[in-house]
Amino acid sequence: MKNLIIICLLISFKLFSQDKKVVYLNDSHQEIDKSEFVKGKSSREYLDLYFENDSLVQCLLVRRKPIGKLNKNQLNELKDNLAIKDSIDNKLIVIIYYPGKDNCNGMEEYSTWNIFDKDYLKNLEKISDISHHWIYKDDENLKYYYKRKKGWKKDSKQFVEKMFFKYHYPCFSCVVIDSKGNFIANYGEFGKQTVWEISEELKKIK
């Protein structure tokens, strides 16, 4: 009898899950066709994220490399939050962001990620003067990414998250901001070359 009850509960749960409405959205939260979602998901241009509640599954496409601009107040707030006291004229602000442990960054061994290579900062500084910041939301597993050596800092009141990283993107993300507030981010997995390329791209913006 007990086994029968368990089987009935499992069947009911499966049927309930199948009854959930599934919607497909672009990064402006506009509904799109499933075929458009699948096409975007298979490209390098987008990340696919999923959110589920009791009645709805949302499948969201997000651009991997968003481009935008902070206004003067937002830029000053960011500088205050990161404790940047010197002038940032012609200087780039670089943020490497760790959202917390997930399936992508959850390896429990010391990282060989190339962003920790000795030439990462050396070559970045050849592109521009920089103000570099290692920021985390949750430090679970962060010890494998050289927490003390790199001086990772807690995202105070989730300021950086709210400004640039609205969702939990897998692995790590980064953003580079110029002195005028122009920024380019990269959501999800990336390497040192990505930061170099984004920095070069920002330097070309007049």
C-alpha cells in the first residue's frame, strides 16, 4: 500500500510538471517562438537561462556581450563602491565577477584558468592604465580561485551584481568600463583574451 501511494505521488508530480506553461523570451523579455530560442541558444552570441515556478517555465536568451553606457552619477557610484580614489581619466575599470559556486566553476581543485597567468595583467596594462577588481557574491569554492592571493572582495550590498550582472551567469563574468562610462561585459565563461579584446574595443570608442 505504501509503495502504491509513492507511485501515485510520482505520477501526479510528473503530470503536474507536464502541465506547466513554457514561454520563450529574448533579453528584452519579449516572447519569441521556440524555434528562435533554439537558434539563438545554438549560437555563441547568446546564453540560455531557465527559471521555473509552480506553474511556469521561462526560457530566456541573454546576449553574452552586452554593450552600454553608465551616466555620470552611476559611474561615480561605481567608483565609490570600488573605493577608486584617484582620477580615472583615460583609465579602464576592469571587474572579474564570481557569482558563487555552480556546475561550471564547482571543481574542487586549484584553477588553471588562464586569467591567472602572469601575462594577463601585464598585457592588459599595455592596452591601458587600469583599475582592476576581483569581486565575488558568494565565496563558496572561491579558495580554488586564489581568494587571498588575488584579493577578492565581497560585492557590497550586491551593487556590482545589480548594475551589471542581473542573473547568475555560469562560471564567471567580466565587465570593462572606460572613463566616460561606456562598458562592455561578457556573461559566462571567458578567458584572458576576452578581457584584452574588450579593452581594445573600448579604447576605440570616441
